[in-house]
Amino acid sequence: MHSPAERTPMKPARAHWRAWLVTDTPASPRQAALGRAYRRWRRFSSNPLSMLGLAILVLLVVVAAVGPLVVAQDPLRQVLAERLTPPNAAHWFGTDQLGRDILSRLVHGSRLTLSIAMLVVVLVVPLGLMIGTVAGYCGGFVDTVLMRVTDVALAFPKIVLALAFAAALGPGVLNAVIAISITAWPPYARLARAESLRLAQADFIHAARLSGASHLRILLRYIVPLCSSSVIVRATLDMAGIILAVAGLGFLGLGAQPPSPEWGYMVASGRNVLLDAWWVATIPGLAILAVSLAFNLLGDGLRDVFDPRHGG
Amino acid sequence: MSDRTEAPLCEIDDLRIAFAGHDGALAPAVRGVALTVRRGERLGIVGESGSGKSLTGRALLGLLPPEAKWSAKSLCFNGQDLLAMTPRQRRHLCGTQMSMILQDPKYSLNPVMTVAQQMRETIARQGERLSKRAMRERIVEALAAVHIRDPERVADAYPQELSGGMGQRVMIAMMVSAGPQLLIADEPTSALDVLVSMQVLTVLDEMIERHHTGLVFISHDLPLVMSFCDRVAVMYGGRIVETCAARDLAQARHPYTRGLLAANPPLANPPEELPTLGRDASWLTESFDGAAR
Amino acid sequence: MIEIDRAHIRFRTKTGHVDAVRDVSLHVHDGEVFGLVGESGSGKSTLLRALAGLVPLADGAMRIGGQTAERRPRRDVQMVFQDPYGSLHPRFTVDRTLREPLAINGIGNQDARILDALAEVGLGPAFRFRYPHQLSGGQRQRVSIARALIVEPRVLLLDEPTSALDVSVQAEILNLLRRLHRERKLTMILVSHNLAVVGFLCQRVAVMRNGQVVEQLGVEAVRAHEVAHEYTKRLLLATQGYTRDTGAIEAQR
């Protein structure tokens, strides 16, 4: 059934879809939600820097997913005869002190970096969000108690805690992540609390109370969705810091242990030969820089998208 | 009333203001507004939100936001061409001969300076150099002239410690007591209760009479403007749709003006249903004859 | 229908307390539209919120249909708020906003009820899936009214519902409220600082000042200027617009 009308060029069909998405009289919840998502995407994609950040992160995901299968060399294979060779045809990023190929270590290490970032976010954001919104909405005694708990968590220095964990449970990436998470959630709680304090006075919350909504319903369905966008933006902006913190711990020997190809550990191990074999420390360092920058750009872009002046 | 043969104090011809939207297209906010104000005359500009009335007032003082793109055939004040002036000359004019009062004193007064400190700045700009004591006396005098009962205390207070009506009177003391030739009042009583508005309007009335100041009173409240001003210009969609003497407004001819008048619920003999304003697209483009005076 | 008996509402402040409402007694009949007029700080909005159960009473009692707040179902009393920009959840479509009260109260047939509610306030089905930022101020107030009425309350409280709207939009909303009152025979309390608005909708009026009721009178008395209290006289005079005499009286206070 290929009538001439169906073989017309793509443009009219695309225009039709676009009109469907941006119509201001949507006919179903799905159309309204898709329309809103589309508008947000348009705003996001109009900022070239945000798109750059997104592109780098997409690249990171692709490399982490597919890279280790594609890269020919084994990241752990030591060929001592080839130690500290500069970037060449056989080893695109050179080799380190034990003759291991840096490119493959970088690629395998990307999985670690990505998992670390996601793990911290998954632990920290929901915790901070819940504590903050409950504190802001309930006020009074509950607020005071929760905020003092937050202060206590804020008082712990990350590195010292990581050291303590390393001493108690042995060093390793997982323990480093837990140590960082325990100290990273307070700012999110504070942010969520500030938002929910403001929202608790809003008329639509009063209207919900008058309809008979329970406090739990109001908290979960009304307040949390409104706080979550600023928390998410903050999380993407902090991601850079988290990656650097894990890298820093790796640098101190508290995070990833040899021979793990974690990027921070790679930078640490390369610092002795920095002047002679710059590529050993610099290449992973550049990778950390790129990913941190990407998260920052993404966060900035998201902040503009979620700006309430545009309707959120 | 005003002398017809006297040159107008202020004249605007074909003012156009537009803002660039997301996609770069220009959205017009004021489309070809022409006004004159004479010395001692009170002109009211009435319109609903989005009519462009506030922007018109701000254009006179050069207070438009930087993203506004504007133009005018002529913009004259006291015979001087405002379009040809440098920003510095314009600013000097603003401080001394043209003034503005805004809607909410909480936002228009500096919250980190006391009233006396702010008034000191304004008085100093008039050019006179006064000793500390003379300055203080001048400030207290100005505050007493706007019927503030305890001027010493108010002079040392911060704006957020003052009530709305008091804050507006302080604004009037600051802006009008020096006797500017033209005052632009942008919704001066909209944030105030009705009894307090009366107080503030009395003070404004006295000040304007004393200094023979020309007034441009911008408001959304048509009955109020009718009772306070000599002439009224009604704006819709960035254009002036009708101008006439305030006392003749009840016989207004343009359907939008009549609609605005009728939409206010009258206290005596209210109708079963208030007449609603249908919007005619022709009001945005066509000019209405026979109403300009 | 509504009985307020020596109500007293007090707020704690940093330096002590503030009596927002002092010893107020009012009685509103079934199906009546009652007006509360006063300036800011008079306590009229606070009184309304206490009636809705949003603010606790320090003393006295309030009964609606013979029952106090704890005994009656929440949905019996609904409220329309002043600020159209804060009364709707920014992330909910109009459909979701109207569905919530139905879902919370376990009322069925939701789609039909939502469409009916929208039609009743003059909004077509085209508005059903819009977000609040796609609506004008007047349209948002209509949605607020629809939300209040969709649970079929006995009492509708209105806190300055039109003071943030343009006068032409205000006229539409006032007409709508009048029609709804006639069709549904609701008991309504309208709070406003504008005597003319109150005069259009209400049958009886109470004038409040500094937390107390200074006068209660029927709306015809207001129209005929037969008012007893001096404060009411001043309000009435000020509503007529600015004159040098009115101004002189106020300036001396």
C-alpha cells in the first residue's frame, strides 16, 4: 500500500509530529507529558555547551559498555620489555611502568568511573531528598532533629572517614564510595529542605489538605517532584567532585587497589615518572578532566531547562 | 486649567517598543504611542496588564530594560530632544526635572540604607551643598510636608520597618519635594489599602499643586484615574485607543473604554450580570477617530 | 449553617504574640453569600482559613452544619485562593489537578466528572491537559473554582478571588460565581477589600478591622449608604474615588 502520498519526503511528517508535540491543547496526559519533554529537550539542545557535555557523557557510556570488548589489548598484561613506551602505532596512549597498555586500561577503567558515579548518586540523592523534604514539610521538632543529624554528617571529613573505613574493612573502591556517600548527602538535604519550606506554604498544598490528602501523599506526590529538579541539577554538578574525590582516594591508595585500572590510581602511579613519561599520568588525568567538565556542562544545561520561569 | 498656548512640557510621538523572543522574532509591546503632557496637567494612562502602559512611562525616563528595542519619532521634554541626548545628560535630567514613583516601596527603596541616607542622596543631587544640620533639617521638613507625624523617627528607620502607605509617602518626599517638572507615577497606590491610598493621593495632590508639576498617572484602575486626573488615555495592546477629558469618560466612544467602565461592578444598582469585554482584533490595528482632544 | 462563636486566633511571633482575630461572632445562613470586608491586617483572611481548618483557634468555636472541624468530612468546605499563580501545582496538568480530589475521596466516574467540572466553569475540553503555565490568570482561577466544586462541598470560601486579576477578567469570574451560586445553592463566604465586588455578590456583609467585626449589615444598607459605624462610612466614601474632601479626612488620621 504505497500510495504516492506515503512516499512524500520526510519533512511534512516531521512537521506533523512537531505540531503534535507543541500544540497547546493536548488531548491526553501522554501527549502533554511528551510535549513538555520535547520543549525541555529543545531548550537544552539550543545550548551548544550543554550538548557538548552530553556528547562526552554519551561517549563515556559507549566506551564503558562496548570498549572493553573492542580494545585488543589486555589491561592487566604486563610486558616489561615495553615499559614506558611513548604513544605509538602499537600502543596509542603508550605503556606504563609495567608495560601495560594505557589505552586499554583507560577503557576498562571507564566502567569503574561510571559505576562509581552512578552508585554515589543512587545512594546520596534519594537519602538527601527524603530527609530534606520531611524536615522542611514537618517543621518544628522533626526539622530540628533531622537538621542536627545533617550537621553531624556534614562534620565528617571525607578522607578521614575513608581512612577509617579502609582500616576497618580493607581498602577498595566500594568502601571508598560508601565513605564518600556518607559525607555527600547533607547538601542535598539542605537544598531539599529549603525548597520544601517554601512549598509548604503554597496555596496548592493548602488546597490538597482541604481535599483530604494525607501528609504522606502531599510529601511524595506534591513536594518531592518539585524539589527533585534542583537536587538533580546539583547532583550532576557535584558529580565532577565525586569522581575527583574517588580519584583522590585512589591517589592516596585508599580506593582502587592495584592492578585495577581506576583512573585516579593510574594518575597516582604515574606521578613518579611524570617528567620522563608524561603520558602515564597525564592521559588518565585528561580523561578525568573531560568527564568532570562534561558533568558540569550538563548540569548547567539542566539548570536552565528546569528554570521555573519557563514553566519547569 | 492648562493654558493651551503654552508649549507642552513633554511630548512623545510614535513610540515603539519591542522585545526579542526565544526564536529571535520581535514581539511588539508598544506600538506607535503619541502623548503630550502640559505643565501642571494630570494625564492618566489606563490599561490592563500587557497594554504597555508601564513601558511607556519608563521610556520617558530612559529606564527600559537593555533587551528592549525601542524607537520614537520624537521624545521631547521641556523643548529638549531626549533622543539626541547622551545617557549622562539624560540621567542628569532624570534626577532634577523628571521623577518617578513606583508601586511598592519595599522594592523601590534601598533596604540597606535608612530613609535619611537615601534622601540625603536625592537632595544632594539637586546641586546644593548643605551642612549636616541643614541637610537633616531639610529631610525632616520634607517628611513633615507629606504628613508624616513623627518625621525624626521615620528619618532614621529602614524601609522595611515602614508600612506601605508610609513608604509611599517617603517616596513622594524623596521624589516630589524638590519640585520636578514632570512626575511619572506607576501604579502608586495599587499595593495599598483603599483608605491608605486616599492619604497617599492627598499628599501627592498637594505636592503637585504646590510645584505645578506635570503628572503621568499610570494605573489599571479606571475609576480612580477618572477621579484624580484631568485627562485620560486608554491603552490596549500597546496602542492608545482613546484619549479624553476625565469628566467626559462616562460618554466615552471606544468600545474598549466603554467595556472597561462597565466591567467595574457598580455599588448602586448592580446588574444581574456584568457585561464582559469581548476583544475585537480591530482594536489592535485600526485607529479610532473623533476621540483625541 | 455556619456559626462562628467568639473566635479568637493568635499567632506566636519572635517577640510575643499577635491577636489576628479577636472575639468574632458571626452567623451565616444556608445558601447565603456572606461578605467579609476589611483592609489588610483586619483578620478577614485569617478567619477564613480558620473556617477551612488551615489555622487553629486559640479560643471559641466554629461550626459548619452543626459540626466542628474534626467531626465533619474535609471535603465539605472548599476554598478558592487569591493568587492564581500559587494555587495550582506547577507540574500537574489541569486533568491531574481535578482528578486528585476525586482520587483522594474515592469518587468514581472521574473522567466524566472532570469534563463536567471544566464545562461548568466555562473551560472547554481543550484545556484538560494543559499545564498551569499555559493558562492565563483568569483561566487558573476557573480551574481553582472547578477543583473546589468537583467534590460537591456544602460551603465555598473565597479569599480575594479576583484581586489579582484584570478588571475585565474579574467581571467574568464574578459572573461565574454568581451563576454557580444560583445553580448549586451553595453557602459562600467571600473575603475582599473591595466593597463593590462584595456588593455585587453578597447578601450580607461584615466589616472587620484590627481583628474585630465593627459592623454587620445587609447589602442594601450598604448601597443606600445607611451605615452606622464611622469606619464603614470611610470605606464607602473611599470606594467612590478620590476627592479632595475624602482625602482631607483620611490625611488627618
